[in-house]
Amino acid sequence: MSDQLVWNIGLTLVFVGFVIAFIAVVLLLFKSFKNKEGKMRGGGAIIIGFIPIVFGTDKESVKLILVLSIILVVLLLIWVVFSYRFF
């Protein structure tokens, strides 16, 4: 692959990521207007290396995000092992 092609693919992926994040925020904003109860649930994860740090507003959100972050860390470990084998 040429350097220009790799640069274009990377730049496109970054742009697509920003667009997806923007759409997610707009959809969350519209959903909050529909929610008449005033209760919002959510959470997040910060993954530093192979260690996930999980936070959330309720136990169900934390459990779901913890499972998803563990899956992401396992996929990251698999990717690292296979990338070192091929190079």
C-alpha cells in the first residue's frame, strides 16, 4: 500500500468516527426530550493499556459496560499477540 492511500484511509476513519460520535450525541439529545420521567442512565469506560476503568449511574449500566470493556480488552490482547507473530 502506498503512503498516500494509508493516509487517506486513516483520515477517512477519523472523520467517520467524529460523524458517528456527533450523530450519537444528537440522538441522545432527542431521546432526552422524549423522556418525561427525568431519569437518565448511562456510563462509560476508560481503557488505559489493558486496564478498564468503568463508571456509571446505576448497576445495570456498569455491568454492561464492564462486560463490553472486558471483551474489548480481550480483542486488543488477541490483536497484539497476532500482530507480533506476523511482523
